[in-house]
Amino acid sequence: MTNLQLSVHFFFQVTVILVVCRLVGVLGRRIGQPQVVAEMVAGVLLGPSLLGLIWPEGLARLFPTETMRVLYPVAQLGLAGYMFVVGLEFRLDLVRQSARSALAVAVAGMAAPIACGAALGWYFHRHTTLFPAKTTLAEAALFVAAALCITAFPMLARIIQHKNLGATTMGVVSLGAGAINDAAAWCLLTGVVASVDGDAWRIVASAGGGVGYVAVVVLVVRPWLTRWAEPIELRGRLNVGEFLLCLALLAAGAWCTDRAGLHAVFGAFVMGAAMPRGIVSAGLATRIQPLTATLLLPLFFAYSGLNTQLGTLGTANLWAMTALALAVAIGAKGVACWLAARATGVPHREALGIGTLMNVRGLMELIVLNIGLERGLITPKLFTVLAIMALVTTLMASPIFDLLVGRPRPATDSARP
């Protein structure tokens, strides 16, 4: 395809993706699912699992290989923009109030999934063909450990936003613990990729780069932004030049953590959290969120759905492996986080909510699986096994939360440790 043809076809793809996401979203709302979960399901439906099954020629014409190099970076831009908005709305004051619970949930949400994931990776490597022959036992164990450790931070944030949980203990603890969990999972994944590349220092560089980035943002960028925002607060509005500066900071933050090997979403989130509250944060959220949440983010789900092939699970044994992965994922993550929250004094209802929310894996899980597939660490069959696990744990989160928790109380009404 020429550049002009790629451009024309890209707009056609966007049209189809948005229409399908909206239709699935309408159906999803009837069963209590937020739009973000519907978009994840729509992405799978547009891939080989459904469209490719009933109309393979249509799938090939809609998503030819050449267009992926356009779809992917646009999807990543939407993902970074959305996480920037999540950072804008992140309540650091509530995190401090619930810091003990958030840290305990984060530790439990890492330790149990890493241990169980490593054991599951060992089993898959030794007793199945879900890993390529070149993947070592250590790489297999660490990869599955990272996959089970993941909490889909962007998706978790959107579900919390959908349920108006941002000012509750459940929402704050889950977001804080989810951020820590995802950072740990990315360090694990970086270690696996470094092993494949033969670069043992890569994980150290990634961890150091991430810590250094956060330090610079907190100690240098944030104080400067506070002073910079003073005339904006007096004026009462954010002008175009100031808005562009914030967009440049968003992109710079995403670039820094991407270069460090952690992923652009973390840099975007931290930069968003550093933005001054008030006129600046409100103006940025109003301008950025509609575009990223409704136009760009669905493109990422469509891209990931193209790699999910339910048809590869053609035997009872593979479906059994999928059920095993699902059971281990739920037990290692949801149960461990619930127990950790209870141990730090969080009331039973809120602790159940935290355990349910922390078990959401969709978006970040798909990112991890895409990387594993692209680097040849996993087979398409294992990609599908873990993608189904991510899809099911995400689909079950909202209805189970409503069943176990019901209407949440504000964080100020909840018992704090």
C-alpha cells in the first residue's frame, strides 16, 4: 500500500472499530459492564476469534498487515493520553490516608501471583508445548509470574471512574496497589526480555530509570509546575500555549519510561499526577479525556484482539489449561488482596471490593502478551490461554463487585488503618 492508501484504509478501520465498540457497549451496559470492558470484548470479536472465523476474507481486507504499523502507534498515543488523565484525577491525599492498606495489598498482590505464576509457568514448560523450544524454564516461569502479577491499571482506573469509586477507600487503595503491581510486573517482564537479549543489566537499568524519572518529576517538575500554574489560577483558564506545553510534558514522560523499558503508560500517569490541581487539571481533563477515551483507546483493544485466536484451543487439554490458569489467577490475586486488606483493618465489604478490583487484568495483560508473542517467548496458543484468562477476570469484576459490595461509601466514611 502507498501512504495515501494506508491513510484511507486507516480511517475506514477506525470507523468500523468505533461502531462495533459502541454496539457492544450498548449490550454490555444491559448486563452491568462498563464501556471499557465492552471495548475489550469488541476487540476480540473483530479479530480471528469471530470475524476471522466466519469471514476470513473480510478480516484480511479490513486489517491487512501493512496497516498495523499505523494502528499500533495511534493506539499507544491514546493509551498514554488516557493514563495522563487518570493521573490528573489521582487523589494523593487519599493515598496517604490509606498508605498502609495500599502497600499491604500491593505486596500480597505481587507475592502470591508471582509464586503461583512461577509454578504455573514451570508446569506449562515441563508438561505442555505452550512455550517455544527456545524459551528456558526460568524465562517461562518469570513470564507467567509477570502475567499473573498484572493488574490492568488503565482498565482498573476506568472501572473505578465508571462506578464513581475515585473518592473511596476501595478505589484509592486499588489504584495505589495496582500501580505498584504493574511496575513490579514490568520489571519482571523486562528481566525476561533481557534474558532473551543476553543483556543482564537491562532490568537494573529499567528499575533505575523508573525511579530516577519519578524523582525528577516529584522533586523538579512538580514544584516548577506549581509556580507556573499561579497566574493560570488567577486568570481562570488554560490557554492554547499552556495546553500544548502540558501535552509536550505528557509525551516526554511517556518517552522517558518507554525508553527505560517500563512502558509509556507509567510515565504518562506520573506526569498527570504531578500536574497542579484546580484550573490546570480540570482544563486538561476536559480537553484530553473525550478524545482518548472514546476515539483512541478502542484502537488498542482492536489491535490486541487481532492476536487472540480462540480457535487455537481445539482440544479438551488446552481448555483444561485455560481453566487452570483462570483458577490460579483468581486465587493468587483476588483472594490474596482481599486477605491483605482485611489484615490492615479495612472493613470486610471494602476488602472484598479491593480483592475484586485488583483481579482486573485486561488492558495491561494484553500489552504483556503482545510483547511476549512478538519476542517469541510464548506461542499463539499460550497467548490465547492467557488472553482468555484476562478477558474472564475482567468481565467478572463488575458484576461480582456489585454482588458482593453494592453501593460503596466515600473514603471519609470508611475505617482507616
